[in-house]
Amino acid sequence: METYDALLASIAPAAGAGRTILDPATGQPVGEAPVHGLEDLESAVAAAVAAQPAWAALGHEARSAALLKAADAVERSAEELARLLSREQGKPLNGPNARFEVGACVAWLRATAGLPLEPETIVDDGETRAELHYRPIGVVGAIGPWNWPMMITVWQLAPALRMGNAIVVKPSEYTPLSVLALAKVINEELPEGLLTVVSGGRDVGARLAEHPAIGKVMFTGSTATGRAIIKSSADTVKRLTLELGGNDAGIVLPDADPKAIAQDIFWGAFINTGQTCAALKRLYVHSDIYDAVCEELTAAAKAMPMGNGLDENNVLGPLQNKAQYDVVANLVEAAKASGARILLGGNPDTGRPGYFYPTTLVADIDNDNPLVAEEQFGPALPIIRYSTIDEAVEKANALDVGLGASVWSRDLAAAREVAARIQAGTVWINRHGAVDPRIPFGGAKQSGYGVEFGVEGLKALGVPQVING
């Protein structure tokens, strides 16, 4: 285990060869990130191609053992990684934030190592025998986001490596240090060349998507960028797993207990200060309990402190970058101008350093308002009144995205009936955004395709092969 300063120094470029990463809470330097280009990408791909066959030949048991050792290494460096993540991404150490994210990296590595993947006998009738196996793809390219940079990188690399692939990771330009440090720790337990991070710009991402030596691309990010990756990957017929933008709806049924659900709704919406693809971003509440839900949710939100992530008392942090801050601020201003009622927040302190936008709840807002119809990806939640279940389902399904959704009710049977009508990859009941390494996760409509997690996610990192005879 290295100290924080030693870990940061180990990923730093040569003097004058990098760019400075700033803390979104303070504007102060966090560290220097390398600036990798297309030549660095070519070197990384060549190393991956060379290292992959021997790794694949080890078999599942040996690869799983290596992932378990990698999990132990991450756990040993957990506090140093969490501190770096907090400073670079902005999320607080406590709450479902930096320490939680590093812990999730450990959990996903271990869970992926333990997933069963046996050959499946498809037909065995005495005349024909057919078995379905999954073989490594070869080299996987992974392009990650800035909101959960470490955790989502592990979501990509753990199944890729377990299946016998090598992987080249291109992190967000906003959060390269977190991913570089995580890979540095994991690589202590891996053969050289299997896992490489290329900290470059859009040109590197574009080349990764079209590179002929890369057999699959995994991407988490915006729908617009996902479309570009689809186009870039077409000539080489790459396999793709795309987890794209969401604008998740939550539907509160009239029998729900406002006080009992307020805290869980809050964290469903405001985890990582709202900067989560599968966060609750539109809340539909029945007229009978609308005012009560607004009141209880406001009380819950008021109790959540926001500030510098290194302060152990805070559980909400800044927006990670100025562009995202502007998106949230502009959408809330548009809602205010339309006559929507601000229950809490909506009044940023522009005199303080950092990209802090206050926790904001907006009531009495039309369903076609931009704050509802567009993904805000920040700490602002619109609360929309409805009268009938049909109306709520219709509004929830009206958009062209469908990553996650949730239904809130004391009646589980009724909640499941509503859930079955919602067009989303996952519908949670009485919670939102609770991902699990054992349970497949993916989007519907323009929220992407392919699944991650569980045995189905592991299979997505392999090539199915039938042995018939």
C-alpha cells in the first residue's frame, strides 16, 4: 500500500508533459495527468494483443484468482483512492460517495470472480449433442464517464479480464487521475500489458472505437456519444455494450407512505449529487398525497449537508465541471420562469468557489418543461402531479430513453403491475438505482443496448461458440 502522495506521484507524467486537474470544490490543483495521444493508444493496443493469448490460456479459475488479488489490493489502498476520487470528482468521502465507490470496486471484482460460467448443453438426444461455450473476444476497449470513474471502470474491466480478454481504458478527460490510480493498484496483480489506461482526448476515443484490433467497445456516457461510437465501430463490426443517458421516472402510487419513502426517494434522486445515469430524475406523485410527499421530501433534503468532499460531515458535493453546472442552472431557471414552484434551493451562491448548485426541489411543473423532458444530471428534481395510473405510466414512457424507473407503494402486487408497464431496462420497487453485481443491468430505447453484471453481463464479454457433435 502506497501513501496518497506516493500514489499520486506514481501516475504523474514527466515534468511539463501533463495537464493540471483541478478540484471542482475549490478550483485548486489536484495533480498532473498525462496527455496521451494516438501513438500511446497504438502501443497500448499492441501490448494488449501480445498479452491476451497467455492470459486466456490460464483458464477461468486462475483469472478469477487474479481478480480476487486485485480486489485485495484495491481494498488495501481504499482510503488513498477515495481521497483522490473525492478531490478530482468532487464527491464527498462519506455517504454513498467516494468511500462507497471504492468499496463497490472491491465488491464488483470479487463478485465477477465468483460468477459461474459452465458450458451449456443445448441438445443431447442420443443423436445430436450441442454445447454452448463462451470464448474470449481478444482486446476490449472501454470508454468511461466522469461521474463514477472508478466504479464504472471496474464494471468494464472485471468481466473483460475474467472472460480472458485484455482491455484498453480511455477515461474521461475530467477524471483521469482516479482511473489511472485505480489501474496502477490493480496492475500490481496482473500480467503486464493486459490493462492499460490511455489518458487522451476525443481523438483517442474515436480511434479506440474504430481500431481494427479491438473486438468490443464498452461505453458509458451520453446517447449522442453512443451514436458516434456505433457509427465509428460499424466498419469493423465490433460488439458493443452501451449504457447511455437516462431520464429515469419514479411513480408514487396513492397508497404510499410519504414519510416512510422520503429518504429513499431522496437518495434515489440525489446520489452523487444527482450525477448518476440511473438516478431518479422525474418524480410522478398522485394528487391524493402530492403535498405530503413534497413536504416530507423537502424535510429530508434540508437535512443533507453539501460542501467540500474532504469534510467528513458532507454527503453532497459540487457538480464535477462548469458545463454540467450550467446545464442544471439553466434548466432550473427555465422552470422558475415557467411558473413552477421552488420548494427548496434554486438559488446558487455564485460568490463561493467550486461548482456547487444547491439541492433543489421543483413542484407544480408541467411534464413538457425542459427540467422534466431533458436529463438534468444534477441536484434538481421536478415533482409532477398526476391523477390516474394510466396518466402516470403514459408520462413516464413518453421520452425516448429508458434506463431505469421505480414504483413506490405499500402494495407490492400493485407496484409490480405498474412496473411491468414501464419501458425501462430496470424497474425498482420502493427504491431506485440499487444496482447489484449479480443482476443484469442495461437500458431500453435510446438508453443503450447490451447488459452488464451477472452471468449475462459476463457472457457479453465473450464470443458464443457452439460445439456440435
